[in-house]
Amino acid sequence: MRIKTSLVSGAALGVMLACGLGVAAHAQDNTTAWKGAPQWSNDDVYFKVRGRILLDAVFQDVKKDGPGGDFDTRNVRGRQVFLGVEGKLNNYVAYKAEGGAVNGGAWAWDDVVIEVKPTEATSILFGNIKVAGLENLTSTRFTTFMDRGPYGDFGVDSYQLGVVGKYQGPNYSFTGGVQGGSINNADVAVASADSKERLTIVGRAHWAPIVTDTDKVHVAASYRYRNRGDEGAFAYTGRTNTAYSNATFYTTGGIGNRDNTIAVEGAWVHGPFSVQGEYSNIDVTRAGTAGSDPTVKVGYAFVSFWPTGETRNYDPVAGEFKRPKILNPITAGGFGGLELAVRYDFADLKDAYDTLIVKPTTSQAGEYTGWTLGANYYPTAYVRFQANYTDGKADNIGVNQDFDIKQFQLRAQLDF
């Protein structure tokens, strides 16, 4: 009931905003465009309702090295059911607010942003925002694979609440932000007057040295500093290329008081063919005196190909991938678009074990590697069906702590 009430409230908010914009623009003509849903605009003002539905089926077979621990699962679930609004009050102020149920849980906010544009090239954003990471900045609606893998679990931060500044040129950008935790987090318990929440300082720079009709090249680098404040220690825990399950196959446990991350990104799009990869080196300042400071490494690379002739839609101004344009959608009597891809992921946590003074025999601070095959079918640009098969392995240092994970996932997606 909580989710239903929140969705109704969001829809009501959208209607009220639409009415307000209509009154403000009474002296001018409104125009309507179709952007997956109606978008109303009036000179430099616009308003649009937005949302998404992602429904998943997950089948997972897990084998543990040693006695016990084997299991298999099958589940159908709502990955995301979101509703929100976006718009622009004038050429200087824009906004976005979207939230919903994630992984079958309670309502939570995703994008909640107020954007101020002092100039055409600069923006100051306040709210729940992503700053760095090529795949992280690409919406879940447009990522090639169903999940961002271990790189998304601890390589970059997802939505965090704070203030972010951007400067964008025709083929480059600079972004910097100061952030805390997510807008959905509860306040840090006030144990004293000095209680402090998490602090993150992050910056990213991207450059697209080649931008032609057939070729796009993207390179970028980012830096992140995090201080946990009075929140729990940072844990570097990854899943197996799925957003499903809380089962732990590889983790350092809660070890980090602070960390510094240097990350690099790269992508090349050549017509229907593309490659993409990212790598992060995370230097951790260990909490307590259990050992010296470790380094965590994580990355991925993948290859994508469209047999139907489409190309991944790279935005050289923002340094992000956007919605693909389907050449022959079924609404025009065509077949739709088909994308095939293969991906490699790895996460190396072994240094978190090697730097301990006392080394536990049950440690899961090892190494994860995984291969994923993916297929995406787009009847239209706003509807997608996905299939992913992952063969993953967690090679941990602890006795009887190795896991082999095979999983098959399906998704039906609609967004507007």
C-alpha cells in the first residue's frame, strides 16, 4: 500500500505541476511532442511525466568448494517500477524527480535534482546525483547488460546527495562534486554534538577525440575521496553480475575508514560495433589496527554488436551513452533492433587479506571473475527485452570458500 500511495502522490504532483505551467504560459501557445510520453513545452518552458517498468526473472545455480553451501534459486521480481517528472522553468532552472520500488522493496528516490545553468556550458546541480563512471552515468534503461557487475558495487558511487558543478564543451566535460550519503539514507545517529555523516569529494574529466558519423572515441578519468564519518566502515562486497540476492560470495567485510579511488574509462564505437571498459584502483585506509592499508582493484570490458545495423548512441558533450535509435521499429513495420554482447568482469580483494596481521581461515577476500553473454531486443526505442547468461567464479583465500556461480536472467522493460 505504501508503494501504491506514493505512486498516486507522484502522479498527482505531476498533474499539479502541469496545470501550474499551463497557467504561467497562458499568453502563449503550448506545443506537445512525443518523447515516450507527452511532453508539453511553451517557449523555454517544458514539462514531462517520466517512468519505467523493469521486470526480471533470475535463475541461479551456486556450487561451493567444500561441504554444504550449494543452492539454486529461481525468482521473478520487479527490478524497478518508477514514476517521476522532469521539466524546465526557463533557460536557467531545470528539475527532475523520480522514484519508486527497487528490487521489490519500499519506495525510494532515484534522481532528485535541481539544476541551475548560469551559462549554456555550465551547470550547478543540487540533489541526488551521479558524478563519475561511464556505465554508472548511463541509465539502467540503456546499459548494454542487465547489471553493472562488481564495478557498480564498489568501483563508483551511484546516487549521492550533494552539490555538483559541470562544465561541458562540444566534446569534453569537467565535473566536480561534494556529496554525502543517498537521499534515502536515514540520518546518522547523533551520539554527540560532533556526529558526522559520510563525505565524498569526486571529480571527472572526459574527452571525445574522435566524433564522426561512423566513429566515436571516449576517454575519461576520475578521482574520488571518501571519509565514512560516523557511519559504518566501508565494505567492498560484490555480487555476480546481478542485482539479485544478498548472498555473499566475495567481500572484504567492513574494513575502510577512508579511501582514495583513481579510475579510467574508455570506449570506441564503430558503426554497429563497440568496445567499452573501466578500471578502478581503490587505496583503502583501514579502520582499526588489524593490519596495514590494502588496495582493491576492480574493472570490466565488453564488446557489443548490432546485427540489425544500429549503433550505440554516444553523447560527446556529456560523455555518456543515451537511448539507441532503432532503425526499423515494429511500429513502422520493421523487425526492431538486436544487440549481442560479451563481457568480462573482475574484482581483486586479495590485498585486504594479505595486509592483515591475523589471517582468518574463513576469509572471502579473494578474486571474482565472470563472463557474461547478453542479447537485447528492441521492438521500439522505448521497449526492450534482455537475456544475460553469466559464468562466474569467486576464488577466495579461505578454506572451502570458493564458489562457482552460473546464472540466467531475463528482463522485460518499458520506459517513457
